[in-house]
Amino acid sequence: MLRGRRIVLGVSGGIAAYKSIDLCRRLVDAGAFVSPVLTPDAQHFVTTTTFSALASEPARTTLWDSPEPSPHTTLGQRADLVVVAPATARVLAAYAMGLSDDLLIATLLATRAPVVICPAMHTEMWEQPAVQHNVALLRERGVTVVGPAAGHLAGGDVGMGRMVEPAEIVAACEEVLGRSRDLAGLRVLVTAGGTQEPIDAVRVITNRSSGKQGYALAEEAYARGAAVTLVSATERAVSPGIEVVPVRTVADLERAVVPRSGEFDVIIQAAAVSDFRAKEVADHKIKKHEGLTEIILEPTHDFSVELGEMKRPGQTLVGFAAETSDLLANAQKKLAKKNLDLIVGNDVSAPGVGFEHDTNAVVLVFADGSRQDVPLTDKRAVAAAVLDAVLSIRNGDTAR
């Protein structure tokens, strides 16, 4: 899996840097071409001589003393993977903020390759809200975070914050590279966010969807090689290679999706679509003194049923079911009604699940009756599980 792959091994300034020597050897033994990058702080714990002797080329430490005019872009562009072990609190913060203050962070910012980071620090530092925020942000952007583990730390302390063992990091690198381009050649459409149906010129009927899960799906599919179109009712930052189609109402969403549905190999309907709209919409802001007494609602058109009827051979349709009760039964009904291949059900009344959260817990229900539970985790990991399931369907293997 690692043979012939170019891996940048970033080492930052923590006592766990001694483990990265073994990690370097293991990566080389697995057939990878390893380029070590040591931060100035790392050199207080380990030497460039050691890494240069073990790696595939001499260790680098600075932006300035290199035969290449831009060593960070050279490293970043040719890398198949960047792994940072250990990743200190400073490195996590600088990477999350885009603060390019040394060769390692500059390389991380200059690469489009998948990134694996392995945090290592004292327990108190790991549990700091600022550190947890940075880790969550990096996960949301698609970075794979491995560890930390509990165990002996520097200074005789024991607790959470120990860097995981080199063998586990190698396994994580193999897993990331194994799925890094598995969607290449596929065209994927993802819908995201909560639609808005106008009541008057100012007010709307909407829901609490942040669009985070849909965006995570789009980013994960793009990172794994798919050509991605994101039709979104929510505005969020997205990788520049993803085609974004902004929409607002259910009718907008239908116009953006249905005419183009035949173009796509996979359609993932993660948007939180309004079930109702105002029957009459005022063309001005309704004032309190006008005495509005009621808003008459009518159902919106459920065009996802049409997508199921139009589904062409070889196309995979994925739906979402956000429920507050009878999750499995409701998901199964929607699966059958809309001719879906897979439905992702989540109980949005559960703690940490669904709308507005960075985390989610879902059940994947397949058309063949099998199911898979994805316990509470960050939404990018949920996205990876959904896309893994899509691949299993397309490969004819959906038994769970």
C-alpha cells in the first residue's frame, strides 16, 4: 500500500519525537519514499543526522537553506501523504490558522495531499478548549487525526496525550492512502443546508440545518477523487475544485437538481428540505399592526420521488432521514418510497447529533435490508462512512 508513495514526515518539538525515528524506519521499510521535515523545536529532541540516515533523502529544517527556491511547494506538490508525528499544540494551532511560520506548516499549507496528524502533549494541554477547537476544525477540513492515547507522559505524568505507537500510525497512513482516490472517475452531486420558503419580503420558513454534514460529504468525495457538484441552501467555505450551485427554496433546489440528475453517478440528498411553504406570500414586510392572524401552509413538491423514478442503471441514490422518533421505521419507509439505494438516518433529538453540531451519529439502511450503525463522531468521519457504503453498493457488496 505504501510502496512507491512519497510521504512527508513532519516532526515537531515534543518528547515523543523519539518515536518518529522508528516511524521513519517503518515507513521506509514499507516501501515509501520518506522526506523528513523537522521544526526548530524538534531539533532539541532529535537530530537531522538520524533522520537523514534513515529516510529516503536528507532531512529539511528551514525554508531558506535549500537548493529549491520554494521547498515547501516542492514537498507539498509531490507528496502523496503528509504525516505529522508528533503534532504539538503549537503545530495544531498554526495549521488551523494558516500561520506559515516554518517549513513544516508551509508544506502543510502548500499540499493537496491527504494529511495525518498525531497529537502528543500533556493531558492539560490536550483538554484545553482551544486545542480541542483546533483539532475539530482540522477534522472538519478533512485532516485525519490519530490519537492521542493514554499512558506515560514526560515528567512522570500519566494521562491522555501520549502519541500513538508507530505501527498504528503506519496502519492509519495505509488506510488513508487506500481510500484517497477510490472515487476517481465518479461524478457526485450533493445537496446541503436548509431551504427557505418566504412568508413575506423579509421572513421565511426554514429549519436549523447548518449544512455541515452536506459540506463534509462534498469535501470527502472531492478529496477521494470524485468530480463534485454541491447544490447548497447554506453558504459555507468549500474547496475551490467543487462546483457550487447556490439555491434558496425547494423550487430552486428542484430546478438545480432534476434537469441535471442524469449526469451524475451518485446523488446524495443531504439537504434539509422544507415540507411546507406559505400558500400566499406578501410582497412587502408584514407589520405587526396589520394584524396577521394566520399563515396558510401547503406542501412543497417532493421531487426526490421523481429522482427515484428517473434513476438510470448504474446510478446510486442516497437520502437522509432526520427524525425525532421511530427513526428506523421512518427511514425504511422513505427508502422504499423514493427508490433509494441507501438512506442515512439520524435522531436529531439526541445529544450531539444532527443540526448545528460538528458531530453526528447515524444508521445506514441499505435497500437490501441490511444496516450499519455509525456511532457519535465528527461529521467528516460520518461522510467517509457514507461514501464507503456507496462504494460497497456500487461494488455489489452491501451485506452488513
